[in-house]
Amino acid sequence: MIISARILSRPFRALGLLAAAGLLLAACSTSDTSSTTAAPDPGTGHLHGLGVDPAENTVYAAGHLGVFRITDGTAHRVAGRYQDTMGFTVTGPSTFLASGHPSPTDAQARSPHLGLIRSTDAGRTWQTLSADGKADFHALQQAGGILYGYDSQSEQVWASSDAGRSWDKRAGLALLDLAAHPADPQQVWAATGQGLQRSADGARTFTTVPGAPALIAVDSPEAGLLTGVTADGHVLAHHPGGDWSEQGRLPGGAEPAVFTAITAAWLLAADTTDTVYESTDAGRTWTVLHRPASTTEHS
């Protein structure tokens, strides 16, 4: 099950990064009679999503300044695109869903909100599926035949049973992240930063989960397992009938910005410096996949 989670960020930071990207892109196209100096690539921008493409078993990262393949310690910009990717998830081989805002250089953009967009070629091209100009999904979660999205504009959970072509608007609540049971998609969890909320009716209503930690991200990579991360980087897991147990902690007291459970053991995370980490032992130990100081290359 490929599942991606992301944590909401502040809109003004996105606008600042987009403005910076626009200036850098403009500089790239400016030349004089003596020489042409290309401006450096602005990098990922603040990261919002991580996932693995099962077609090539490669990690992808989505941020304010595009979608990137993470290989050999480098973030490779996909197809030269700079769209502000706020919501992101991998749903199958080379198949991504996303939301956010157009590139600052997109003269054809009709709205500041992309709605739901889909790529079937690993982010090289995108097509609009629905909610163009209406929704800005900051969380996207596929579970069985239901796709859930959290729209930051209405602060509501939306649900789709036709792969995102149409939506039913459900509960309104302030949340940071969504997870859904992979075998029973009527079970949905919402991380709020204060505790955990649970729905047993497909996100129509939510109730507080007693004794749950103050998670800022939550995921359900397999039936019966919840895993999540706290604001100070502690990774916790919960099995039915058991207590929450600490699995490990992000390195160096890193403050998490993104958390994704690909499987129970294979975890991905990014911190507020946009460093990307990987764990293959359920969060006990972590390795760095990418630091933002590394050169960003085009692919």
C-alpha cells in the first residue's frame, strides 16, 4: 500500500518561496551582449509530500517549488516544473495525485488553486481531475475505493468514490494530517497536533481517541497498525488492543514537516530544513536521503 502523509504549512511562506522562484526563473532567461549567467536552481522549497513510485522503487518529494526524484543524495526536478505542490500521494506505478498552486511562470493558469491533478508518468505531465479553482487539498489519502482529501479552503474532509472525479463534502475540523484504514476505508484518523480524532463513518463525524499522543502526522500502512510522529520527532506505533509504543526519533532533534509510512518498517520523513530521511526499521534508525544544500538537478 503506497501512502503519503504531509503536514500543513503557513501560506505566507509559500507565497515568499514562489516569489523567489519567479525572480530566479526570470534571471535564468536574462542575458546581455557579453555573457549569460544562469541563476542557481532554487531547490525544492518547503516539502509537503513524500512517496515511493513502485514502478522504479524510487523516492519522490513534493514541495513549494515542484516535484523531485530523490536519488544519490540529489533532488532531481521532474520535467522542469515549478508548481507549488501542497498535497501529494502515490497511488500506483508512476501514478501520482496532487494539489496546490500553479507555477509562478504559468501564464495559462486560470486560478490560484489547482484542485485535484493526476500524473500517470511519474510527474512529467499532469491533468486536472476535479475542483479546479475550488479546492486546495493539503492532505490526500487513498484507501481502497475511497479517496479522501482535506481542503484547506473550507477546512473540510472531502471524499470521492470515483477516483477523485467528484466529491462529497464531509466533516469540518482543523487537522494536520489524515490516515485511513487500508482494508476498511470507513475508518479514518485525523492528527490535530493536540491528539487524535477517529471516524468510523467515512469522515462524516469524528470523536477523540482516548490516550492518543499529540501526533502531527499519522499513517496506516497496513491493516491494524497506526504510526505517527510528534512535533519533537518521536515516532510511535499502535496495534489493536495495545498501547502506543515509541519506535525511535528523528536524528538530532529534527522537527518533522512530512511523515510517510510506506510499510510498517519503511518510513520516510522530512524536517523543517527540508532534509529527507529514511528508516527501514520502523523508525529506530534513520539515514539522510537528501540535504537541501545538495545540487538540485533537472530530469
